[in-house]
Amino acid sequence: MIGFVFPGQGTVRVGMGGWLRRDPAGAAVVARADELLPEPVSGLCARGPLDKLVDTLHAQPAVTACNLAALAVLRERGVEPEVVAGHSVGEVSALCAAGVLDVDTALRLVATRARLMADLPTTGGMTAVLGLTLRRVEELAAEAARPGEPLVVGLENASDHAVVSGATAAVDRLAALAGEAGARKVVALKVSNAFHSPLMAGALDGWAEAVRGTPMRPPRVPVVPNATAEPTTDLSTIVDALIAQLTARVRWTETMGVLADVETLVEVGDSKVLAGLLRGVGVRCVSTADPAAVRRLRRPEPAA
């Protein structure tokens, strides 16, 4: 059994997608992204500048273009998934892999998501907390929040790796509290706002309209949405979860548990972040960021 996982915008870096742009199948997808997106991404991925690349407006389309380029390379080799999941904006790439969206539609939808989120006033931030249990981080987030200054766990990346998201002042208070509580590391993320938190509510109506107005097909394989961490082939459930994901928690720890028994997991994109998280829970995952790993992947032999 083969599973595909797709990284999100936190994995962007200058130089990303280099080998994918040299592969004919990958290059065709990146060229198509340059045609469709409001601003071409190939040059930005290759040369930056970094401050522009990490901006939400550009980061989400850039990582999606690389994800879909990697997917095209695998498809060219006859490698298809039997279950898919994506981390944050990577979920849109996962839906493409499952056959819910075609490449053009996925790129357009991500461009809309990025614009809606980038247009919100910058009132919040995100900080990773490592070395504390999820329950302890939730307690500290509740302690740091104030009326009008929400703070929640936005991402569960591992049992001892949570990312809090919310009002800037609350994030700052949380950082101090986490240090006092014995966190191994507290790292402010380089993001423009508080993703997967109530502060994204201003984009929710526009996002829901965009998602519900997008042509979609029932998935060919199960999808594990971020908002539920439960495999499903029900299209209405997938749509609702994709909408909810904008303000809801990314339940990646639970998702990794769901995928733990998959024989071959592949991180599809130019990133090894998800492969690293999976290794941390004892699950092997290869990455298409390593061309040699891609060459070793083979089309499954048909059952006798």
C-alpha cells in the first residue's frame, strides 16, 4: 500500500523545486502554474528573494506548484497513492492526488486561499513549542489568552511538538510561560498571521464560497483531512473539512497514527519535513526531495 503526504507553506525556501523543474513532467506543471497564477512562481522559487517567497500570498502557490510537480513525476512513473493527506495548504495537493481536483483547479483554489489569508489585517502570529505535552500547551494557551486576544493550538505536529496560533500579545505571553514550564525549545515562526486560529475567521466566508464553487469529483482513494484526521471517501465530508481547516487545528499527530501501517509513505514535494515528523514516531517515509528515492519507487505489481 502506498500513501502520499504533501507539505505545507512552512517548507518554502529559495532554490526549492530545482530538480523538479529539470524533469519534463515536473517542469510542465511548474510552467502551467506560471501561466495560471497571478504571479509566476518558478523564478521566485529558484532565486527568491526570501522575504517575498515566505509571504503567504506567494508561499502557498509556490509550495503547491512544487507538490504538484512532484506528483506529476510520480504519475509519470506509474506510482499512484492508495491513501493521501496534506499538511495545512498541502491538503489541496492531496485532493489533487486523490482525483478530487485537477491540477489547474488546485492551483487556482490555492491562489484564492492565499489571497484571502494575505488580505486579512496582520494581528497575530505563531510559535512552536517543543518538549511539552499537547495538554500542557493547551493549558498554557488558555492561560495566555485574553478577551479579544485569542490563542489556540493551531497545529499538532507531534506528541511533544505543538504550534500555538493567535493574537500577538497572547503568543508572547505563551512563549514566556512555556519557557518557565520547561519547554525544550520555543520558536517564533516566520509567518504573516495566526493561521488555523479564530483570527482567520474574516476569510472564512470567502473561502467557503470558493470551495463550494469549485468543481470536485469523489475521491478515488481515501483522504485524511486535517480537521478530522479520519480517512474518508465522502466528498461532502471532504469539502466541509477543507473549509473548516482555515480556522481549525491541523491534527497531524493523529493523521500520522492513521498512516502508521501504510507500507510505503512518500512525502510529495520538495521537502523532508513530514518525513522527519513521521520518522519521529517510528514510521518510515521517503521524500521526492531526494531524486534517488523517486527512482527507487516502482509501480505496484498487479495482484495475481
